[in-house]
Amino acid sequence: MHAGTALPEVTMQAIAAEMNLSETAFVRAEDDHQALERASTFHLRWFTPACEVPLCGHATLSAAAVLFGALKNPNPELHFRTASGVLKAARRGDSVSLDFPQNPCAREDPAGLEELVRSVVGELALKDMQYSASTKKLLLRLGDEVDVSVLRGLRPDAAAMVHAHSGKVRGVIVTLTGRGKYDFFSRYFAPWVGIPEDPVTGSAHTVLAPYWGKQLQKTSMRAFQCSPRGGEMEVTLDGEGRVHLIGTASILIEGKMNV
């Protein structure tokens, strides 16, 4: 986070590469003369180590958590102007609720994607394959008989994924119907943008929420993304093309960067 005018794009990309996280968020107040501690509207951009991306959920959650928590911003709701439109973050007790656009998917013809699918799930049978054109994410649903341990155990070959397909797909969601307290599970892989695996992915849940909402006939669901550094979130469809993602964040490190 920084005050004043925007950092050059090349600088933001260099910082993201140096941080080497799935995404690094860059936040500044819409009014260059307003302090981050008091502002309610911000500009927000996200960069992977390789490129800028149009939407990132957990980096938005983190940005809101820093503003609400570390900087003691008193506003009940924050607005972020982004490449995906205006996103809202609101306090919900100890949690943060993010208001994101839904990105529905549609049945996808597997022709031409066979090698990519094998590089992700091997010979596992799929119950469904769908594609979200607005996010360029391919959704692969495993059979309902598959145990969640199989999803956890997947080891996609990132290089093979990129070699197999460099066209319209920029990320792959692998998902499975839920067990116990969870309605569905998922993992997310995007080596095309420098992310072999993303630990917890808000943007993927803008695709997953409308998909599973339709499958389960639910508007409120609990999800778990079971990467090695996974996490859970609550998702709610509002009937107006938006999805609310509710989660928590912990601030582990604070500091200043000289650029």
C-alpha cells in the first residue's frame, strides 16, 4: 500500500516478481491527498510474478484486512476500483465479506483439450467439464465417488500443462462434491500466468459458486480449497449476478519497502 500517485507498472511487476507470491496487491487511495487510514475508495491492481491479472480474491481480502485491521480504517465498507469493476469489502465481525461478480461457466467440448486434462488429473474420469469465458478458467469436476484425498494428492505437471495448451485456457479448476460440513472442494492451477498452484483463490470461486449453486440448488455454501496451504470460505449468491465471499485473514509481517 502506498500514498500519492501510482507506481509505474514496470515497478509493480518487478516488486511482484521479487515477492514471488501467487499475487501481490497494490493499493492506493482514489484521492491522492487522502490518507489510507481514512479513505473509503481505492485503486487496486494485482500482479503475479509473471504478469498482471484482472481479478484476485485472497489479495483483495488481504488488502481489506490491512486497511481495517493494521491501519484502523473506520469505514464499514471499502470500495476498490479494479480491472473487474468496483469490488466491495465489508466488515463481518472478525471476517471480511467481498462482493465480486459471478462468472458462470458452460459445458465445454473436450476435443483438443485431452492432453491438458491428462496433465492435470491423469486418467481420472471426469463427471463434467465446463469453461468460463469471462475468466478463461476451465472447470474439471471429478466423479462423486472420488475421495477428497485423491484431489489433495493430484500433482499436475505445470510444464506439460503449458505445453499442452496455450490458447483460451489460463487457469484450471479441479473440483469435487463436498463431504461433511463442506458443499464442495477445489484446487486451482494457472502456470500460464506464473502460478503453478494458487493456495486459495477468490476468482476461481466466482466460477465455482454459480456452478455448484446450480448443481446443489443452494445460494449459500461452504467451500474448502484443499491445496497444501488451503483454506475455507463461505460463498453466497445474491440473485443479482454477484457472489459474496466471506473469509478471514491474519497479518503476519509488517514493514516498508524502498523503491
